[in-house]
Amino acid sequence: MSHFEERLEEDLNHIRDWVWSLGERVEDALRAAKKLLVVPDEDMCYAIVLGDYPINRDSRECDRLCHTFIARHLPGAGHLREMASTIRVNVALERLGDYAVTISRAAHQLSGPLPKQLAQDMDALADETLSILHQSRVAYREANAEQAISLMQMARLVEGRMDHRYDALAAADDELDGHSMLIIYVAFSLFKRVADQAKNICDQTVYAVSGVAKIPKVHKVLFLDQPDSGLGQLATAIGRKNFADAAVFNCATPGRADPLSDELREFLGQRGLADDHLTTERLEALKHDIGDYGLLVSLSGHYHDYVPTIPFHSSALNWTVDDDGAPGDRTAQYRALRSQIESLMSLVVGEKAGGD
């Protein structure tokens, strides 16, 4: 190894160690902030707040080290990507330190202990998000893109489970004053943001390893339909054929799972649409998973007839399908659904979405 290569590797390892140490202190601050929500400690609160100053200084130094490395070594593609991703990871860590400060200041304002259920929910959320954060930092340090991709899915699941925590907070209005409820809401939201920042670190891991700037988001679409209608199954088949890379499509019917009829199976064959895995989900069985779907589309009636309360992170639409032809005209339904699905995917994904 040449002197130049030795110096490059030495500088690179110094930056890696710097980022790891910075992340360790940020994690420690977040764990301490979590404790304050359950066990008030004024001295610890101020220690966390004041401890953010050296975190901020070291974050600025990390930025300087990365830019100096680029200027000094004029690195090739791999090392240049690592420096670019390290700069972004550094920003994520600095923000996570800010979250610890905000949670600590908020916890200091609580007027009393948290109700037992809320304390348990807070503890579980904090432990889950901090675990994802730690594993994301390990994946980045070890340049493990596969682990990073797996962790991104775990981070997305945190978002889907937030609704029940907010519901529990709303149900505790007889135990908490409005000020305390607002503080707990802020703490819930910031720990959820910890998972978001962990996902950002995972994105940067994938970029540093493979050069893929950001893994495209795959949207989840659930068509809501009545049994024996077939509209949801037809829409699902159209979506899966034309937009398989952009979205995951499923359909659900209330009361029972609806098998694919022989008539619709024949029509799908005529249109070159796959007819496998088109038995609908029983809507009631999805009660706790509805929040996993970002888009809920009713094809028969109003979406509130199927889902009375739309999850916080979901959007819902009502589509009219049979206006362009006689009721039950599969060809007219096909044309209407294809047009509306194309418009929806163009809206949420862009003009380059799917198509055959």
C-alpha cells in the first residue's frame, strides 16, 4: 500500500470512528430523554440540553472532515459516495440530538406521572425506534445494504402502528390536562421521527454501497368492494399488470372473502390479465392492518361504509365505475378502472409510472 493510500485509509477510518462516536452520544441522549418521561429528573434534563452543544460542535467538525477529505484526496466514486452519504448521516444525527433536547424539555413540563398504559406505550415505542436506529448505524458502519433495506421496512411499520397510540392518548383525556396531552403527543411524534431518521441513514447506506440514490417508495392500494361485484378484483388485476413496480394492489369485501367468478376469470383472460391470487380479503380480518395501506379506494359506495375512521396516514377515494356503460358491462368497467388507476398512479408516482 502506498503512502497516499495509507493516508486516505487513515483519514477515512477517522471519519468513520467520528460518526460512530457521535451516534453513540445521540443514542445515549435519546435513552436518557425517554427516562425523563417516566421518572422526572431536573438535573438529567439540563444535562441532556447542555450536552447537545458538544454534539452540535462535533457535527460541524464531521462536516468539515468530510469536505477536507474530498478536497485532499479527490476520491473515486466509491469513497466519494461514502463522503456524500456521511454528510447526510451527520445531519440526521444532529437532528436526532435536537429531538432528545425537545423531549427532555417537554418531559420537564409534565404536571405528573404518565398513566400506566401511556407510559407502557411510550416505553415500547422508544425502545423499538432506538433499536432500529442502532441497527441502522451498524448497517451503515458495516456497509450492509441488505440489512439497511430490511430495517427500512421495520421503520415503515412504526408509522402504521402510531394510530392506536394516538387513540390511546385521546382516550386518556380524563386522566390528563390538555398541556400534558400535548407534551405526550410531541414525545410520541418525535420518537416516531427517530424511526424516520433511521430510515434516512439506511437510505444513505444503500447509496454508499450501490449508488442507488433512494429506493423508490412502493405504494399500497386497497380496493374496497361488495361481494359478487368483481370490481375490486378487476381493478387489482389491472393495477398489478400495469403498475407492479410502483404499487401493491389488493382488494377487500365485507362479510366474507369473495372468490373469483368464472365470468370474470374469462374476461381477464381475454384482456391478458393474470387471474391468480384474486380472492378478496375479508375486510374485518384487515381491521388492524388497514393503516398499512396508504390509499383506500371504494368502488361501490362511500369509503366510510367500509372504514368508518380512515387511518391518519391513509388517503381515501370514491370512484364511480359504471357511468360509461350499462351496469355490469365488464368492458366499460375495465376502461373506467384502467383510466382512473393510471391517473392515480400518475399523481402519486409521476408520469413515468407503469403502463403496458
